[in-house]
Amino acid sequence: MADESWGVLEQAAELARRGEAFALATVVWRQGPSSGKKGSRAIITASGELHGWIGGACAEPAVIREARLVIESGDARLLLLGSPEQFGGAVPEGMAVVPISCQSEGALEVYIEPVLPAPRLVVVGGSPMAQTLTRLAQTLGWHADLIAGEDFGAEDADRHSMVVVATQGHNDEEVLERAAAARPAYLGLVGSQKRGTAVLGYLADRGVPAEQLDHVHVPAGLDLGRTTHTEIAVAILAELVQLRASGAIVTAATTAAPAGRAARGTAPAAEAIDPVCGMTVVTAQGGGLPFEHDGTTYYFCCAGCRRAFANDPAAYAHAPR
């Protein structure tokens, strides 16, 4: 189990290096019988793919569903996969309880934490202000790159990047046009309002779409009046922090995929609710132990629930599927 857990952590490190959002699920406690072991780990991606091991068919759908919510919200959560009755109702405050497995009396406590990519800032230019801005962003733990204007291309940014053009009169128009083509989360131009208006007007005449130019911040940064180059860098960074905190710009792909994503890196899979115990079960590729009744297909987490339904369909057929 230790080797498997280390393998998961190595994969997590690789995802982090690639700037992908994911959640790390760790089993911190178990009550047998349960296939999940203390220390078991798994990675759940924003699309709902699971890599690793935290438990069997009972635990996986619940952990995937909760992990996607963790990625979307950015807030860690502690799950008790079992029943409050197993603990006399003494469930710690703040712990979410998810019923699992109608056949087993086992239980798992799983800690799910989000791992979101660090914001990426691309500063284009080479002035002292540009260098200062890059260093300040790096102190916040951001990925910050300083690229000379002639070396910058649209491929150096994407829709989750923040780009600050600080070429300060050296081919501002060409650099800003290339930056706008990348459609970054934030695009700012360092310069006066007058200079910015002239640059944007020139690009509009060249046919750059208005929807791209309308998102350019000119001048970049909070308005602090006449300041030094160091203070300008601080003002720009402050604006970026403010916009990210307010949700005005999104610098990470953290939105979970639509419900029904499958585990273990496979294609999307449908889910259904077991009408007997209320568990979520994956129904793709023959899963979910289907049972036909009165023209409707019901799915179950285990043979015990399926048998209970078959013996008395009227008692459960009204439950949501």
C-alpha cells in the first residue's frame, strides 16, 4: 500500500507541474470490513477521473462526487462514508456523512483536499518595473515569467494566464495584438491613458476584434497617482490579487465536469440512485446490477439491495433513480 500511495503522490506532483487542478483523497480512518485501508490515496481530476485507491464500488462514486465539489469550491472537506448510527450519532461537527454499502458494516473517513494550480503571470518587457513585478509575483508563489517583447508570442499565454505588457513604447501595438490573440484571463498595458487609447485605436483599425480589445486594462494596475516604478509594480500586483479574490478573473480550470464522469480515466459514465439504500452507483458497462420492473430499469449497489427490491418492488419503486 505504501508503494501505491507514493505512486499517487508522484502523479499528483506531475499534475501540479502541468498546472492541472485536482483533488487528493486520503483515507485517514477505517472500520472493517472495508477494502479501503488507512493511508490509501487517490487523485480525482476536475473531469471526475480517479487514479489510485480509496475503496471499492461503494466508496468511489461518493468520493468522486465530493472531490469534484472540493475542486470547484477550493475548500477541503472530511467525509464519513458509513452511517452516523455506527458512532451513536456522535459525528464531529463539520464532517459530511455519506451513506455507503448496505451489505457491509465497514466505514471510511476520507480527507479530500483541493490542489489548484498556482496563478500564472506573464510580464512582457525588460524594464526595472517589469523585473520588480515578476519578482513580487514569485514571492506570492505564482508562476511568473519575464519575456522580452520580441520573444513573446500568443503561445506563451492561454485563457488562464495573466499578461502584463510593459514594453513601454517598444512595439506595444504588435505585442499587445499577440497577447490579445491568446485571450488571457487578464491583459493589461502599462502606460498612460492617452497612450493606451492610441494603441487600442490603432489595433481596432487593424481589425483586432473589439471583444478582445474591450478586455484590455489601460493603464494596468490600481490608480495610485504619480508613483515610482516599484510602486507601479505593487499597484499592478494589487489589482491582480483584487480581481482574482473577487472572482472577476479566473486563472485556473477548477470547474468540475458535468455529473456522470467515470472513475479510473475512462469515458463519462452514467450514475443512478439505488432505490433501496440511496447510494449513488455507476451504471456504465453493465454496472449497477440492473433490474427491470414495470418497464423501468433500476440499479443497485449490491446483490442484497437488488434482492430486497425484487422481493418487494412496491416498497421501493417510488424512490428516485
